[in-house]
Amino acid sequence: MRHNLLLWEHGRRASPVVGIILAAGQARRMGRAKLALPWGRETVIARVVQLAQAAACEPVVVVTGGWAQAVRDALAAYAVHFAWNPEYADGSMTRSLQIGLRHAPPWAEAALIFLGDQPHLPPSLGQAVRAAWPRAAEAIWQPSYHGRRGHPWLLPRRWWPALLAWPPERTLRAFIQHYAIPRYTVPSPNDAILHDMDTPEDYQRLLARYGPGSDNGGNM
């Protein structure tokens, strides 16, 4: 923890919300570094960083694991902070989020959590989740589409200590249920939150449906 405080000692206190991007997966079904694939003039992971920045998250912490160097290279032009998950091979999203929270600055009051393989979300989504947060400041906020929840979701600092103590082999869903954390939603304008990209076919389908130039493509 002392290292974390030193890390942010000279940082400016600009935003109460830290953006955490979970980008530690091995992309086995894709067979290559899916987060470094092109998305318009950017890469998949760069677009997700832009989504976090559009929601006024500062800083943005990218949790890496598999394909870590490819992710770093793809974000060479971005002012982000990297956090390494050395046990990425176990596939635990809980562990990756715990690592991201440990790299958050001490002034952060909440974390807005993104998946690294959802570049197709509209920028307004993260903005809406963040804007709704003060209405119930100790609750989880996330988008929903026809009753199904998705990312990005906001976790207030109130729950960070409990999550950091939660067994990393257990799921985030079980954590939320165990502590009966209140959950509220904001409506998603389309079904983008229900999709991510695990296979080459997923990538091509999402690029055609939501990518730059498509009818559903979000604009920055």
C-alpha cells in the first residue's frame, strides 16, 4: 500500500472515479491478441480506454495478463496506468479487479469497471452510469437492456475492502449476492452490453454491426 501511495504522490486529484479496464485474458478462442486488433483507426483496447476517458475517469488503470506486451504497445500513446495480474491464467475476473483496485489512487470514491473486449459500447453508456451514481452513492450502478445487466458497472469505495478480502476464486456475482449490495440500472440504448468478442467471428460481427461507420457505431 505504501508503494501505491508513492505512485500517486505527485498526481493531481482530478476525478473521484477511477476507470478499471480488465484486460488480462489469454484470448485462447481468438488465437491472437484480440485487444490489439484494429477498431477503426484505433485498436480494440484503445477504444475502451477512450470510453473510460469519455466517462471522465481519471486515472484509467489497465489490468494486464496474457498478451500484456501487446496491450502495452497498443496503448503507447495513452496516459494510462498498468497493473499486472501474475495469475492471469486462472481466468479469475475477481482477482483482476482486486489488482485494479489496489492500484487506484487514494482519493478515488468509486471505480467504473470496463471489459477490455467491448469497444463497441456507446460512450454515453459510461457517462450515464457515472451520472446516476450520486442518486444512490453506496449502490452498484450498471446498464441494462431488457432486464439483462452488463458493463461498465460502478462500484463505490464503500465495498472495496470487502471485495479485496473476497476469495479470488469466487465470482463477483457471488460477492454481490453475499453482501446484498443494492444494485440500480440505467437503460442501455441497444443490446451492445450483451456482447463481447471471444472468437474471430465475434470480432467480425461486432465490427460490422457497431464499428466506426456502422449505424450503431458510437462517436467520440
